[in-house]
Amino acid sequence: MNIFRFAGDMTHLISIIVLLLKIYATKSCSGISLKTQELYALVFLARYLDLFTDFISVYNTMMKVVFIVSSLSIVWSMRLHPVIKRSYDKELDTFRYYLLVLGSFVLALLIHEKFTVQEVFWAFSIYLEAVAILPQLFLLQRSGNVDNLAAQYVFFLGAYRAFYIFNWIYRYFTKPYFTRWIACVSGLVQTALYADFFYYYFIRVAIGGTVS
Amino acid sequence: SSSVQYHDEL
């Protein structure tokens, strides 16, 4: 464990806490893409198949459980919570995300570390995570100015993967056998997708006003 | 690292 990865995991956790706060403090999920949340739940379920078979550390297992439970509870809130589900922008959240799932799965069948169920699903989860934010970015763009908590959620989510890139650089130079090309390349693509969002976010923060 | 490339990252 290095500081970059720990910082990445913490910013990832913060992004989920910010989202849960927004949803439960305002009893509203306006501006949040349910599709992105469902993709994240799928990412965690596909990636943590080894939850019960590989014990790496208490921290690792605890965080996996937290990510799975929190992502499923966000999907539950947006779909079934009597008050919250009414504020879901159903008519704006129209990204055809099944294409993202299909594309990631096909890519995982082609490019993976080993052709086993666990490894193919791991690669699938890595590719899917890279593009899972697209419905959310699409929704932010369509809903005009973003309310700042939704923007902060996306900001922390982007920061988490950026920290991971530093983690991979650090591990590459400190552990000669470290080859994590699938996660590295996919993580770079994922962070690049946030680039334009970061640009508008910093402009808004720098000059005040709202991002539109 | 061991031959089996287990995933220690989240």
C-alpha cells in the first residue's frame, strides 16, 4: 500500500459519501445519473468476485464490502425509495449504457490477463469503470448548470483515478515485476474522460458562478 | 510477486 493508492481509495470513498449526503440530505437525486450508479454497482460486483476466496487484508475486504453495499444502496434509493425516486431525471438520463456493458465485456473477452472467469470479469470491471461515468457526464451536460454537490461528486471520482495513476507509476518504479497494463491504460482513459469536466469545474471554482 | 497475479488493488 502506498500513499497514492490510499489517497485514491479515500477520495473514492469521499465521492460516495458526498453522493449519499446529497441524496439523503436533500432527499433528492436530481442531476444524478441512475445509469452511472448501476454501472458502478456492476463494476464492483464483477471486480470483487474474489471477495470470499482471496483474503488480502482487513482493509481490502472492508473497502470491497463498503463499495458494494454503498453502490447497491444508491441504486436502491434512486429506484425504490418513495421520496427520492420521484426526483430522478428519468427523461434526461437516456444514455444507451447497455452498449458500454457490451463493449467492455467483448473487450474483456479479447484482452485479459488470464482466460479464467475471475480474470475476464476483473478486466470487464476495469474497462467498464473507465466508461461508467459517461451517462453522468452526459446528464450533467444536458441538465445545464450542475448543482455543486453533483459536480463535487464527479470531481472526487476523477481525483480518485488520477491518484491511482500515480500509484501505478510508483509501483512500476519500486516493484520490477509490476505489470498492470490493463488497469493502467484503462485508468488513463478514465481520467482523460474527466479532463473536460475538470476544466469547466476549475473555471467555475476559479471565477465563481455555475458551470453550464 | 507470486506467479498468480491476484489483484491487491481495489
